[in-house]
Amino acid sequence: MKYCISIVTLIFACLSLGAQEDTGRRAKGDTLLLKDRFRFTDTIAGAIDSTLFPHVQDTAKPFEGFIDTLKSKKPDVGIESKVEYESKDSLRFSIKDQKVYLYKDADIKYEDISLKSGYVDINFKRNLVFAEGLEDTAGVKRGMPVFTQGGSEFQAKTMKYNFITKKGIINDVVTQEGEGYIHGTTIKKMPNNEVNISKGSYTTCPPCENQDYAFRYFKSKIIPGKKIITGPAYLVIEEVPTPLFIPFGIFPNRAGQKSGLVIPTWGESASRGFYFENGGYYWAVNDYMDLRIVGDIYTGGSWAVKPSMRYKKRYKFNGNFDLVYSINLTGEKNTPDYQRSRDYSVRWIHKQDAKARPKGQFSADVNLRSNKSNYFNPTSAEDYLSNTFQSSISYQTSFANKYFLSINANQSQSTIDHIMNFTLPQINFTVSRFYPLRRKKQTGKRRWYENISIDYNLNAKNSFSIPDSMLFSADIYDEMNNGIQHNLPINSSIKLLKHMTWTNSVNIKDRMYFRSINRYYVDSVFTGTDTIPGYVRTDTLGGFKNAFEYNYRTSVSTRLYGIVQLGRKNPLRAIRHVMTPTIGFSFQPSFGGSGWGYWDSYYDPVLGKEIEYSIFEGSLYGTPPRESATRLNFSLANNLEIKVRNRKDTLTGTKK
């Protein structure tokens, strides 16, 4: 349940309900708990009860004058903004004392303040709020208070806050500042969001984990967005104090990016020895980019360098680039189990905002790595468990809504067989259908030649598969298979005798290759002691070669309609039958003649005959046909429709 109340609403409720004290109801078992709350409220009006708040009494001198503000009977002004509050279990009013009690998962919002706690009581007369956890059946307190204001969050055991003075006392608190966590026995929050801490510590370990180390101090002051100032402090490791002592500390705490050193983590690896990992320097280049260069070093001789960069420009693009290069040594030198590996990984993610260029889109997701990089230098648990990685880069754009260009690059690899497959690049360029002979200003009936249309499509591709050990070797060029294909369909549609359509098309295809093959038979050779049998040998020849082909297709079609009307009283109103007969003819000429040069042959003495082969065998886009082909085809398409009565349709009364 949720309630919104202001001071005006509360006064109206007091006038309406008179002297009735409690309008809410609670179970009998909760009455004792409620009496404890009244006792605490009375304590606030008088002096602070030392049995309830020993920390406040112990630190009364540093907070002198602050307690007087909390127990002020006559505040200067009342609550001017709306207070929104809700609770999961129950909510209770005390009209006489102008108090509200919230039980279990209480949630309060006032201006920029948010408070969540197991139990909360609000004193509208004094403008005070108190919060703490609730004990469960096992005596464990649940729902500890969480206080948020102006971007600062405090998790505590108990807290008190004055809405008007905007001051508060928080006991056993945890708050985060930057990448560290501040623990405090007692905190005094000031109206300007500055915080005074008594008996606290600073650590980078999250509150839910055991602290490996912490700097403890007797008092400190936090100025949000500027700095943290402490008195004398000493280092504690695994709850054991050390002699490392500083008389005072001043730490910058500015919001936004800050350049500085990155403290490494340390530990021990069973195979590589003791180590320092992820230590280096962070550089805040500007508002759009930062650079982090860290590295690892092991006593066994292994090391790694890990530069990473992030960039972002609002409404334009964002991304990150991560590189890892490492030398990993395992085992003792000059022993059978000694291994030395050079590993790398490249991770690049780039995303373009759709609003930046509506007609052009660029994106990248690159994940390139050596087969052991995810074992020695994993960036995530998913990388450590994966054995297949994929990458892709793409760019699409259009010009005048007529020309469309797409460029892609893809890569996949397996750490099991160590094979990497690349398609780099793959280009597709398309021109929308256009009518070259059509008049710009149409007058009169359209001529037959004005229906001639042309399309154009270009595909270019380069692909290869290699072991990952050959990635940066010169032999990679021998494994590439590439080519370019042009498609140019020309179509025309002509009306015959008003009821028939004559369609003609000429499809022109041109393939461009940069290598071909030469195949021949090698006779058997006698070496004096042994005989090497004859075999068919295939040589790969470099150089540009063109493979051109075309075909012709024509067809005539018409439509025959039959309609039967069954009347308005019949549920089946009408039946329509449409038949579309088509007769067609196609011709594919032969491109196997010697004049074209696309096919060749060799004599195989084992088979005793000439064997023909295409010099483009195994190429990306195939080869022109060797034999001619003539085809005659006929088709009959049938479409049967019925119209039935539909009482829901008030306009036509029917549906198809």
C-alpha cells in the first residue's frame, strides 16, 4: 500500500478525527514492539538514551550542537514538500503526536531523499525520521536502513534524520566513494552533504566480502566530489594491524575521469609462480576517450601487456578496443614439461548510433585470439570455457535510394583444431531496377521499348582457411580464393492481343578470377630401384581471367476468370476461379569451345580417353557451362476463392 501525505493533509486528518489517537490496527504480538517505539520517541524529545545510542554519547563532543538541532521542539519552518511513504506489512498513525509508523520494507521519498528500511517512524511535529532493521523469529535483524541523497548512499544499522535542517546521525554505516568503500562507527551528515566520520576505515573490498586490507582512522571528513581528509591512520591486513602508519591523509575524490596509477593484485600461480597482475596506468584522454595500460609479471618469467581503450560520442558512436600480448612460460627450463608460448588476443566492439547516419551503418565485433590465450589470459569466464570465436565487421550505405553498397568481413576459429576461416572482404553492390528508354515526361501511350528494364548486382569475395600458426606468415596469400561476379538481367514485358503478356529476358553474367588451373598427366618414372606410378597433376596459375556467359528466356501468359454468384440468401455467396497458363522457352549456349578458353582437356592413359576440365574448377562463383541447353516449359496456376456470409461485418456482410 502507498500513501502520499503533506502537512496540510495531516492537519485536515487531525480536525476530522478529533482526539482519536490510533487509527491503524496491529496484531497483539506487535504491541510490545510499538511500545518500544514510543519509548524511543519520548527519548528524542528529551535527552538521548545512552543505552540505545552509546556511540552518540561517546562522540557527543565532536557532535556538540548537532543533537540540539535534532531535539528542537520548534523548528523554523514546517515540511514544505510532499512526503511519499509505503510499507509492506502495516502502517500506523498517531494523530495526537503527529507520527507515522511503518513496518517491514518501508520506503520513504522526500524531495531528493530516499530511505528504505525494515522499520521507520516519522515525527511530523519535530520533522524527524528514525530507521532501523526488524528482528525476525531467529532474532536476526533484517532490512537495515539504506539512505540516499544527492548521489550518495549510506547503508547503516540505525539512522536519524531531520527534514528541515537536513542533518542526520548514522550508526555502523557503509558508503561507497569512487572505487572504495568507507566504513564508519558513527557518521554525522551535514546540510551541504559533507560527512564527518568517527572511528572508520577505507577499503576497496565490497561490504559482502571479507576485507583483505583496510586503512583505519579515528576521524575523517568527506567533501563529495572533491576530497577525503583523515586524521592518523594505519594499515590493517586480514584484521591484523601493521606498523604502517600515516599522520594524516588527503585523497582526491573528484567526479568524472581521473588519470592515475592502477594498483596491481598479487598472488601465486601453480605453474607460473608469484605474480603482480593488472598493474599500470589509467589515462583520461578527454571527455570522449580513455586509455588503460596494465600488465602482468610472474616470477617464472611470464609477462603480459594489456592496453585497452574506450571511446564514446553521444548520438554518434561508442566502442572499446582491448589488446593482450603475453609470453607464457610453464615448467622448469631444460625439463620435458617446459613450454613457452606467445599468445595474443584482439577484442574490438564498435556500435554506431542509428541517428548518426540513417543511410549508412557501421558496426564491428572482432574477437581474434591465439588458441591458448583464453587459458592463460581469459577476460571472462565465458572466454575460458569457449572453444569457438567469431568476428564480424560490416558497413552498409545507400546513395539516392537507388544504389546500395554492403561491405562485410567475417572470421571464425576453433581452438580445438586450430583452424581459422576468413571472409575478408565480401562486397555487394546493387543498382535498383531502372528503365533507360523511358521518357522523363510521359505523353500518350507508353511505347513497347519503354518497358525494357535493367538491374545490376556485383558480388566480390575473398576467403581462405589456415591454421592459426600461419596467420602472420607470407604463405597466407597462397591459400586465398577470390573472385568478382557481375549480374546484368535485362527484362521486357509486352501486351499481346490485349489479354496476353509476353515476357523476354536476357541474363548476362561475368566472372572475374585472379587464378586458374592447368591439369595434365605425369607419366610413371623408373628410378633404378623403384617405379613411381603416373598421376594427374594440377598446377595453380596466377593472372587475371574472365568468364563470360549469357542465356535467353521468353514466356507468354494470360489469365482466365470464372465467377459463380449464388445469391444473398445462400451462406456461400460467390465462387471465383482464376487460371494462369504460361508457356515458356529458354536457351543456354555452349561455352566449352576452344574459342572461349574456359575448358581444357588432357589424355589419361589409364582410362584411355580425353578428360575435359574447367580451368576455373574450385572457384568461388563456378564456371560457364560446357554444353548448350534448350528447354520448353508449361505451367498452369489455379486460384480458387469463395465469398461467405459474415454477420459481424456490417458494411459488406461478407468475407473472403
